[in-house]
Amino acid sequence: MNIIDIIIVVLLAIATIQGFRKGLIHEVTSLAALVFGVYAAFYFSDVTAGFLLEVFNFSGKYLQVFAFILTMVLAIVVISALGKAIEKIIQAVMLGLLNRLAGAVFGLLKGMLILSLLIMLIGYFKIETNFISKERQEKSIFYDDIKGIAPYLLRRFQIEKRLKEYNPWKDDEDEPAVVS
């Protein structure tokens, strides 16, 4: 076990403890709120832009970006509120310990995903560091397993393809795409 493994274990332990503290319902709804917020922004920001244009006469070259952010925030708020209501019901029927134990498992899985995304971003931006040297990566027990999670999910759910297709300036040819 090398320094990379120790850091992975410590960060996953923190994520697991955090999941136990917050419980499954809170952990799931916070992640679902973020995922649904991004999904809603991709697929419904045009509706929000139309509303802003029609009701508030809000226009300009950043209308699509503002509509994207507003749609995402509104979706996150709605899902978070639903999660809080469900959490109150769970507490009322005395399933708190089960909620916390399941939250610990979910926190661990979420931590693994976040670490995988971080490793993927470090590789994507070609961040050179002696800390994550090739030798340490090869000697690590957990590095390769954690590293493969995010790329697998991106391929599985075709997220990368959807990001490349998204362009908030689709009506304005002079503006750059968000993802090129």
C-alpha cells in the first residue's frame, strides 16, 4: 500500500462517515438533485429562455446560458425540497439507523465516483505531478479500479456524446460552443 492508496482510503472513509451522518435519503436526493438539475438544464433550458424572453423581455447573447443556470438551480431546489420531505417521513417511522447505514454505503460509492472524476480530470488536463507518478500508480492497490469508474459511466450513459452536442449559442454563430 503506497501514499496514493492511503489517500484514497482516507478520502473514502470521510465520504462513508459523511454518508452515515447525513443518511441515504439526503445523500441520494442531493446527488439526484444535481444530476436532474443538469439533465433539466440540457433539455428544458430552451423553455426557460422562451419564458424569460416572453414574460420579462430578457434577451441578449447570454440568454441561453442564464436560462441553463436558472433551470438547473430550480430543478435542484425542487428535488432537494422533496428529499427533505421524504427524510422527515423516514424519521417519523423510525428508520433512522437503516437510513444512516445505507447512507454510509452510498457515501462510499459517491466518494469513489468523485475520486474517479478527479483522476480523470487530472489525466484530461495532463496535470504533471510527482505525487501521482507512473510508478506509484502501478504499485497502487486501488488506483486502477477507482480510475475506471468515471470513464465507464460516461460511456455507459453517453454523457460525453451529449456534452459535445450541446451548444448554448446554437442561434448565434459568432459565439463559441461550450464544449468543442
